[in-house]
Amino acid sequence: MTKGAPYEELLRVPLETQFVGREIVALDVVDSTNTYALNHGKPGMVIVADAQTAGRGRQGHTWHSAPGLGLWFSVVVDEMWQGLSFAAALAVRDALADRCELRIKWPNDVLCGSKKLCGTLIERRDDITVLGIGLNVHHAREDFPPELRDKAGSLESEVGGTWDRCKVLRDVLTHLDGRVMLIRKDGVEAVRAEWASACNLIGRRIQTGPHTGTVVDIDRHGALLLATSSGTQMIPTGEITYLDGD
Ligand code: BTN
């Protein structure tokens, strides 16, 4: 274990997990916990930082990761990566379920109402797979860059009350461990159907990029099968707009 002020309790009290968090590295500041994990990670390791200077989001976006405001962490896994993003979103939703009702929006955002609280980014190098999770906790509206203020929120801004980052992280890691162990034992299908149902997309009319259509299914890679006027399209990732209400 490595010392890190905001996460002392996480480091002091061992997690009751089988795989996730076998080793924990808590840093004050890092460029990106995913980069650190890709360079130094071992299976089961969790890297958490109070701040990131170059946090990465999906599709080349930057991830706003100011000190003290959120949970910025990465989990390293070995051979298994199918289903990992399903496990991540379900773990975040379930870890917080006693205090708020969160929903999962394809491709893998966790929202409270219409505000995105959490995003996940999976990256792979050689035989290391890294799951990065960013969860906004203490932000007020003005803590987000102006262009994000109508889209992003935090636990504090959307749910209210006080939040202990260390406890939230422990709960998310515990739930994630349960899901990861289930996938290892029973395969990706053990979480895919629940995740797909949580996305609440099947049968809905959406627009994504140039495509408009009705979602027929979500496959084991998380891709949408979209029935369009020119046939069925497979959409691996992207942004979606609901055409039949939010
Ligand atoms: C998204 O665009 O929704 C994905 C955001 C993922 C952000 C997390 S924060 C911890 C980890 N380190 C990074 O650089 N990115 C991920």
C-alpha cells in the first residue's frame, strides 16, 4: 500500500474483497490513474488519486478531475475484460442504491436524473486491462467547466447530503469485486442481461451519429443493434439521443 491523505481509511482497513483492491496505491496527484495503471499495474490493483492533471474520457475527451471533488480511480484486471464495463456501471449504481436511484445510460454513463455523475474508460495494453472510473462527488455547479454545467452533476449537487469519498470508494470496489468474480465464474452473460435491461434501451427510438432507428438488442460487447430504414446497424459506441422522450 502507498500512502495518500484523503484515502487513509481505505489504506488502513482492508477491503473484504477477493480480487479487486488486493493492492491499493493512493496518490495525491497523477496525470491519469489509467496511465499509471497501464504502466505499473498488477491484477487486482486499485490506483486512486485525489487529482488528475490529464484525466482521460472516452472518445478523446478530457475528464475534469480537480483535487478533492471526486473519485478518480482505476482497477487493473488480467485476462478478463468482456463484461467489465457492465460490471463497473452496475457496481456504481448498486453501491449507491441505499441513498439514490441512479440510472445507466449507454454506452456506460451513470446518471442521476439527466445529469452524468460517473463515466468509465477501459484501456488495454499487452496483457493488462484497466478500468478507469470517474465519479463526481463534491462538485457544485460552478466547479464544472461552463460547457459541462448543464450535463454533469455530482452526488452532492444532485442527491444532496454529505458524502465520504472513502466510504463510497470502498462500497463501489466491494460491489465491483462481486460482479468481477461472477463474470469470472459464469461468464459475461451473467451481467450482460441485467446491464442491458438497466440501460432501458431495447425497443426505444434513438439517434446516434448519422443513424436513426429502434434498438433491437445490446450484444456481449455492449454494441447496440439498431433497426434502421436501411437495415440493422451495429453501433459499438457513441452518443445517443432519445427520440421518444428521456
Ligand atoms: C467518460 O468519458 O465518460 C469516461 C471517463 C473516465 C474517467 C476516469 S477518472 C479515472 C480514470 N483515469 C482517467 O484518466 N480516466 C478514468
